[in-house]
Amino acid sequence: AFASASLVGAPYKYHINLITADQFVYNTYFYFPAENKIIPNTLSGEFSNTEVQFDNLNARPQDGFARTLGIGPSFFVNNGKSAWGFHMAYRNQLSAIELPYEMVKLLSENFDYAPYFNQDFHSDPFSIQLLSWGEIGATYGRVAIAAEKHWLSWGVTLKYLAGFDAASLDVRQMDYQFPDSATGLFHTFDATLSYAFDYNNSFGSGNLFKMRGMGLGVNAGVTYMHMRDESACACNGTHAKKYKYRVGVSFIDIGAIKFNRDAQVTRLYTSSDRIWNNI
């Protein structure tokens, strides 16, 4: 947690990290039993649809999130009353919000789900967002109040952001049906598709981390501790309380990246029937 005000006054002087990796996946549709080891199998390219135990087929919109985080060399120095640090990271975020349940089912079945053929569906607004970027950040924190009963610290991280890939699909309205597994019939369609990647060579050498945009970001936070005991420690099996209670507030990932290479915005709109073949 960069820009954490808790860095100030921590019970150590130095914090050094060589490399950290984190993978997080969450969704409301598919269930992956733990024994199927979905994350290791996905990373090794051995994932199979047979590992999905069931899908949540109902009328409720579905959500999904995925995050990949890799933190490279980073370090922090705590001087007691102040702290500073530096970090490097690679990050990838994917979100799908309010996807209509029938669309998720069709996508998961590669549009080959006979019970849905020739049915008319209406979709309320939904979005799919993808962002991949690297960041270099500098952190500074300081103690603002150090009294007997009240202790308050703050921290700020400023980040330079290098944008690699991005995609955004915002659907405002969609009425459609699938006569068969290869054809989509759209009665109305109102959406915006934005992207910044080379779809002809997305996995080519040197393309995955090609810089297509840049921006700035900031994290900020404050931490309050009541009745903080700076000398508290675990000695002879007894644990002294470091504080009576602690409260913190953080604002994370405030910022933006402007993409100006391999970038395009397309309006997708029709109010009359359009056929999409070979979908």
C-alpha cells in the first residue's frame, strides 16, 4: 500500500522489496472449485472449460474483476517523524460491470447455445474496461501530531504512469438475437468502443509492453492512533498494546493516462436491423 501514512512511525527503519507478484480474480457467474487450481493452470496455459463446475444462470446482471500486480525493486526509509520511499510496478486491471446474463452465457459457449437461438434480448447499460500500465512512484510521509493521547500521520505518493494497453466498451442500449451460432442480429445498438493496442500483433515481440500513453497518478492517506505507545513490544511472551485504536483513510489510484499511439475511438450505432455474420 504505497502512500500509506502507516509507514511513518513503523517499528523498523528500512523496508526493502525485490519482487512481489499478486493475482486476483472475482466473478458472480462461474464457480471454480479450489482443487482445480484455476489460477496456476491459467498462468501455465493449462486451463480448460471442464474445470468450471457450474454457471449462475439467472436474470441478474453479472460482474467480473481481475487484477495482476507485479512490484519490482522498492524501498522505504523511516526516520521516526518522517518517511520516504520509491517503487516500481506493473499493473493490469480488467472489469466487466452489469453484463446481461444471457450475453455472458453466449460468450462462454462461443455463441453456440441452442436454447437462446431466435430469442430477442434487451440489454441495459453495461461496460467492459481493460487497462495495462507501469508506474514509478515516490512516497513521502510525516507525523503531523505526536501527543500523549493523539497521534496523526499522513502520506502521499506521486506516480508517473506508462500506459501499455487499454480498451473500453460502453454499451448504452442493445436489442438483439442470435439466429444461430455464427450470426448476430442487432435491432438497436448504441455503444462506444475505445482502445489502444495493436490488435494485429498483440503478442508479438516487444509489443506487450509497448508504451502507448503516459499520465500521472497520486495516492494519499492519513492514519490516526489513539493512545499510541511507541515503546510497546512483545517481550517474554507478553504483548503490550501499541495503541488503543487506529483509524485510517486512503485515496488510491487517482489519476489518468492519455493514450496517443495505436489509439482509436469508434461509435457503434444502429436503430434498424443489422446482421453481423461470422461472429
